Amino acid sequence: MSLPAGQPKFRRRKADRPDEIVAAAFEVFAEKGFAAARLDDIAARAGVSKGAIYLYFATKEDIFQAVVEQGVAPNLHNLAALAAANPQTFPDLIRAFAKVMAHVASTTPIGGIIKMVIGEARNFPELARVWHDRLIVPALGALTGAIAAAQARGEIRPGDPRHYAAGLISPLLVGVIWRETFTPVGAEPFDLPALMEQHVETQLRGMVP
Amino acid sequence: MSLPAGQPKFRRRKADRPDEIVAAAFEVFAEKGFAAARLDDIAARAGVSKGAIYLYFATKEDIFQAVVEQGVAPNLHNLAALAAANPQTFPDLIRAFAKVMAHVASTTPIGGIIKMVIGEARNFPELARVWHDRLIVPALGALTGAIAAAQARGEIRPGDPRHYAAGLISPLLVGVIWRETFTPVGAEPFDLPALMEQHVETQLRGMVP
Amino acid sequence: MSLPAGQPKFRRRKADRPDEIVAAAFEVFAEKGFAAARLDDIAARAGVSKGAIYLYFATKEDIFQAVVEQGVAPNLHNLAALAAANPQTFPDLIRAFAKVMAHVASTTPIGGIIKMVIGEARNFPELARVWHDRLIVPALGALTGAIAAAQARGEIRPGDPRHYAAGLISPLLVGVIWRETFTPVGAEPFDLPALMEQHVETQLRGMVP
Amino acid sequence: MSLPAGQPKFRRRKADRPDEIVAAAFEVFAEKGFAAARLDDIAARAGVSKGAIYLYFATKEDIFQAVVEQGVAPNLHNLAALAAANPQTFPDLIRAFAKVMAHVASTTPIGGIIKMVIGEARNFPELARVWHDRLIVPALGALTGAIAAAQARGEIRPGDPRHYAAGLISPLLVGVIWRETFTPVGAEPFDLPALMEQHVETQLRGMVP
DNA sequence: GATGAATGAGTCTTCATTCAT
DNA sequence: GATGAATGAAGACTCATTCAT
């Protein structure tokens, strides 16, 4: 409890605490779900006492909100980046979109977030609403819009552009869910970037007139 | 040692009590997840007392297992029916497959089951294993095999047949999850049969040489 | 309820039911104690339904009372028989007393009753009172009186006659408790008649002037 | 998810909490038996909340085991002390033994422990086994051995030495049980030291040739 | 600020008791 | 009379939350 003078190295500063707690909480919530998650587990994994958590969060639900919040923010950035990048042709747009998404799906813990959103949507409708309104509708809407525009230019066959969009990105979602759900019990994993590359090329070939 | 209440009790008695309990439990588990589900809720929704549940199930977990079990069985039948039907050409096979699956997805509560499997896979690994081994691997394997066979006949372009299979059915899964997750908070629903019809035709067009 | 004329053998009559229930209850109570005894066990062991018990007894406690009652009655008879028999000399009285008691202790389930009385005395003080007042005080009192009389005649050395009485019969009680408590876990049993014979002779030798 | 009460809490905190709980539990178990004992009672008597008990013991059975354990240990010490003391003659050995035992029986709560052992032996056979193996067999064995040795030296008449041993100490046990069972309902108590002194002298007189 | 012992409302589970059949 | 499915009050145990230190 008292700090030895000459041991500077692993002295954590209190400013990091909330993030560490949220990180630990994310792991536990993603693994167990909200109700089955134990504050003891979170505290232990964060390396703090249970009481310390309450210095930064008022309730378990608040921690959960913070976890989800931290899952939304970076993806918003990804979206913005995607929107900023502006490839010339529609196929390149789709390829770039899929590539970035596959990379994100492969390298970030977004799978845990998605699991939580799916699993807790009914217990925390606000959570589902935030994800839907701030991430999914914009993303899906942008994709749908791009498809509709390409259709207007005659580059894409007729058809419901929203269905085209869903057909394009669904394998990514399923791949992420697969990794969270079945890989831990021995299922053969999917190579998401490879899956998406093949899928996008197939889709594009099927979508052009 | 316990005080008699004085209210009327006992309404009926039946051999299908267990099914009523499982049905009620399915609703509650699908809505809340395992941990957040309350036996009181299940009992109330089944129209029985909490104690009555324990005449048929030893633990909450047993009820959960029974719920999942009842979600596996009918789908096994669907699979078998699919295998029995044997359309002449590969595209017709895929079309038939997608049609049946879209119908099942639209008319059965499989979405709730899938939510439960995703949400509780880590807490009940056996559950994930059963689903993976008995339903998903056979179904995905059959589809993958059919694709590989069509590739061998030159009817389908080269490419990882498992990735093709995933690309084909993913929108269905996503559609079901969407319905469970976002529709309750106001999201625009997907017309699964229509989505799948368009998706399959697009995929087929993209898959042929 | 009606006795078929030609099937006399295994037709239980309702008049036997209470006794069968009490007998079954005795086994279960003696083994588990009152609180840990299950009416299901009792019903099963008595070969009746749980509901049937309530045709004859209003509560679990009533069954317990009946069990204890049935344990008191026969011993009262034994006491009376002892009192009726009137050997000539004091040593013969003691010998006869010890012999009868050892026989009873060896051949009746009185051990279970005693265990119940000891174990439940605090939860059912009335039970302890009945045993004390109706069995123990009379028996111990008679023995003490006989000893005091013998002392008055100069046949027994001075000393507290109640202590002499306790010293005489204690090994019997301990032997019975031993059988109920330690023999089931592998303890070497006591041969109660032999133990009592040796003990009585030793005591008598020590008690005479 | 739980509503804060608003009353003052937390009074003290100590390392000897477990001992206080065991002490309280001993009283309740000795009075009610294991099954009828309520954790609420134990908690209230220990001056802690029900939840606090679970900081120190995992289950009700663990508390029970701890209670019994604490009843074994001191008696083991008594035994060792008895063995260490080595009077010259056999009668003095017996007198010392009886005196110490009577003192222990009169001044310690061993009666409650014995009641528990007798009452719960069938529900917790391990409990009976521990007492038998670690306390009773050594004690009874030592006494029996001393008697046999004295017989070999011709100081004691022939006869089963184990029966002699049982005859010597039984009144002590019965006295303790009497105190627990009948004294609370108004029975005349026994003066254990006086009883034992008279009993031992009587026995010794009867045992010598 | 941090800790972790303590709290107590809430949950699963049991079982004596009831009553429709 | 008998049955046993059903009840519901109560008990063991959990865990988010609090607060003395």
C-alpha cells in the first residue's frame, strides 16, 4: 500500500484505471454475458479491488454501457475512414469496403461486442438502438446507397439494393459470430479475409448485368 | 411447519405439462438469456407454480438443455427432408435449399434458439458442440459437398467451396439475428424469402463459369 | 376395502395402514432425525402414497409423536413385568432386571427410539418430558428404591442409591447408543448381555459391604 | 439491480470472525441438530449477516464440520495429557482418569458435541468415523489395555477388559447425555464428579480379586 | 484514493401439505 | 379411501453494492 521509492516501473496511474476496468469488463461480459458476469471476475482481471470499481462506475450496468460505448467509438472511426476513401469505380468501392471490414473483423475484438449486442439486445434495448442507429443504419445505408447509385448508372442489375448490401456483408458477420461461438469448441475456423475476397468477387460477378 | 394459505389451488393436470414448461422457458430464455431468466417468469408464463417445474426438471440448467434439445430435433428433420429431396441440377438444389431454409427461418422460432446458442456458447460449451456437430457441420458439409461436386463437373468456378457455402447461407442467419435483435427496437425488417431469392440468384450467376 | 373371499393372503386391510406408516416412519426418523426425514421416504417405505399418510396423521409432527408413543408403550409393559416379578434377594433382583433390559436392548429397536429422544429433546421438549416422567423416573426410581431398601437392610454399602442405579444401567444405554452410532461405521460391537452380566456381577461385588 | 436499504451497516471486522461463527453454530447445531438449524439463527447469534458466514464457510455442512472439528481437538489434548500422567498403581490410574473425565464432562460443552455425533452419525458417517477412530478407540483402547495389564499382574479379576472399561466410563456418558436431554425439561441433574467417584470406587472394589 | 469485509435483497431449490381426480 | 400432481412458504446460497479502515 505504500509505494517503495525506487520501484517506478509497474506503478499504474489512477488515470488508467477506468480503461483497465473497461477492458477487463469487456472480456468478462463478452465471455459470460451481462447477467452471468461477476464483478469479482472483472475486478480480479483488472487487477483492482471490487470496491475500486465503484470509484469509477456507479453500477454494473454503467460498466456495461462503457464497454459497449468503447466498442462503438472505434467502429464509428472506421466508418468515417471508409466514407472518406473514395475509390473510382463501384467494384473497387466494394472491394475496399470488404477489405477494411474483414481486417477489422479479424484484428479487433468486435466479435465480442457483436455477441453482447445480440445477446443483450432484449435486456438493454437502448444498446441495440444505439448500435442500430449509429453504426448499422449508416453503414448499411451507405452501402445500399452506393449500390442504388450504381444501379442508376446501369452498372448493377435491378434488385433490392438493401438485399444486395445484406448479401455482401453477411458472411463477415457470420464469420465473426462463428469465431466467437464454435471455434472455442473445436470448429474449423474461417479465414475471413480470404472468405470475403472470394465472396465479393462472386457477388460482383453476379451483380453486374 | 408451513402456514396454509387459504386460496384455491390446483387447476388441471396433464401429461403435457413438461412441454408447456419448455415452451414457456424457451420464450424467457430467448428473451433474457440463461442467467437473467427467472424461474418465476417461466412458471408464470407456463401457468404453473415454481415448484411444479421441479416435478419435471431437476435444475434450471436441465430446463435450458431441454429447450435447446427441442430446438435441435425439428431442424434435424428439416435437414433430413432436404437431403431426401434430390433436384436434378445444382442451381435447383441451391434454390430448393434456400427456399426451405428461408421458410423455416421465417416461420419457426429458430431465431431465439440461435440467439441462445450464440449467447450461451461459452457458458455451456456442450450446447455449442451439439449444435455444431449435429446440425451445422452436416448442413454446411452437405452444401459444401454439393458445391465441390458441381465444381468437379465444371458447373461452378474454382474457389473454396466452404466459402461459397458460407456466402450462400449467411444472409439467412443474419436475417434471423436481425429480427431478434434490431426489429424489436424499430429496425426495418428483412423479407427473408425475398432476400434469399435475390441473393441465391446473384450468387448462382457469380458462381457459374 | 372389501375383502375378496378367495384372496386372503396379501390383501392389506386399511386398519393396518397407520401401523405400517408408523413402522416406516420409525425407520426413517431413527435414521435421519425428525427434520431430515422426508415424508416421501416414509410413504415409499410404507408402500403408500404421500397423500395417504394424511388420511391418518395431520402433520409430520403427529407421525413423529405416534412413533415415539409406540416406543414408550412396550417399554412400559416391560417395566410392569419387571415390577410384577419379585425375586427373593436383592442381587437376584438386579440380575433379573439387567437380564431383561439387556434382552430388550438387544432384540428391540429401542436404540432408534433413544437416539430420537436424545436428538430431538430440544426440538420437542414434550417428548423428553414424557420419556422422563413415564419411563425413566419410574424405572430409575424403582431401582433406586430397591437399592435404598437393600442399604437399609445392610445388604449394600452406603452411598447415593441413585448413583448406584445409574452406574448399574449406564452400560446398557451406552451399548445401545454405540450400536446405533458407531457400529454402522465399522466399530466393534458390544455383546450386550455378556457385557451386562459381567458388569452386574462386578457392581454387586463392589456394592456389598 | 438490488435496492439499497438506507440503514447503517458494518460494525467491526476481525480475524476471529470464523471462531465467533463456529461458536454460534455450535450452540444452534447442538440445540436443533444439523437439519433443523437455520443459518439465520447462526448468523444472528454470531452477530453477523447471513452473507458474512459465506465469507468463511462454503456450505452449511462446512460449518458443521468445523464445529465438530473444534470439538475433537481439545479432547485429543485431554487424552494426551491423561496418557502423559502416569500414576503408580492401577486404582490410582483409574481414579485419575475418571476425575479428569468427570471434570471435562462437567465444565466443557462436550455434551452438545456428543449429542451431535449421536444424532447425525447416520447423516454424516464420516463424523462418526472420525470420532470413533481418533478419540474413542484410543481412549477406550488405552483403558482396556491398562485393565488387561493389571489382569496380567493379577490385580484385577478375570473378565473381558473391554467390558470393564465400558462399565467404568458409561455413567459419564450417560450423565452428559442426561444433562443435555432431560435436565432442560426439569429432570434432577446428576453431580457427575460425585457420581463418578462413587462409581469408580464401587467398580474397583468389584474388580479386584 | 483503495481496500475488502460486510450486507441483504433476490434466486434457485426443497418439501410438508392440499385437493382434483 | 387413495393417489400424486400441484402448491407456496421457507431455506441455502449468491453477488451487486456499501463503507469503515
